[in-house]
Amino acid sequence: MSGRGYGRGRGGRRQGIGGPSECVCPNCGTRVPHVRGVPCVETKCPKCGANMLPAR
């Protein structure tokens, strides 16, 4: 074993890293589920048409 503390089978990846679970409109506050593979900024708000942002 290398002794680097990554554990078995984890490959050194950090847990919890990933995209947002939903996108939010900066204009009207509408929230929609995030579509995997499509950035939130490429998603239009269904109510006002603004570009969405990742929810924090």
C-alpha cells in the first residue's frame, strides 16, 4: 500500500464534488431541476426567459 490515506477503491477522489441539483433564476427566483450535462447558464427560465444560475 502507498500509505497516502486515500483508502481502498476511492481513487483519491473527494466526496460531494459535482454539479448543482437545481438551477435558479437571478431575476424572478424560479427554481428548476438541473439537467445533467447541460450547464445552468445555458438553461432559460420558464417564466421570464433569463439565463439560469446554479443554486447554492
